[in-house]
Amino acid sequence: MRTPRKVFDDHWDAVTAGDLDRVLADYAEDAVFVRPGRIARGRASVRTVFEELGADLAGFHFHQESITVDGPIVLLEWSGHGAGGDASGVDSFVIHDDRIHQQTLSYRVRRR
């Protein structure tokens, strides 16, 4: 079984590769994904969130600013840069039993 950090690392690799099937495989069937003003429940809803994020952040290259892990909790600060602007955000994850069970995300995009 993967540690929470290993699940996170695999997830990051899948996200940056744009491999949505691999991204979704990291989530529990009943995962909850929270964004400002929106809560997605279950993998099908999480897929929709990632499709929207992909459209909003297309062309960006991402960098991990910091990762903090405490047991099943992972906090990520990240930045993204692309021809159209810059982005920054914070994600938190609750990971256990080899899957992401909860995630929060808040980010901003500054368009040029």
C-alpha cells in the first residue's frame, strides 16, 4: 500500500502529465472535492472539476512551492506560469487506504 506522500507524488505526476484517468484513479469512489462555492462528491463529479480546471489552466507549467505532510494530511502550495498569465494556489488532501478521500483547492489566475 502506498503512503499518503506516495499517493500525492503519483497524483502530482498524473496531473502534470494531463492523464485524467490516472488522476481519477487516485480518488476514493466517495471522494469529496471542495472549492470556493462548490462541492463535488464522487469520482464522476471530481472528473467534471478536473475538466473545468484543465480548461482554465491550459498551457500552464506548474511548480510545487511547498509540501507539508502530517500523517494522512498533505498541504500543497503551488504556482503555474504560461503565456497567458500566472497562477497560484493551495490544495489540501486527506489520503488514507491508498486513495484521496478529501481535497480542497483554492487558486487564482492572473491573466496578461
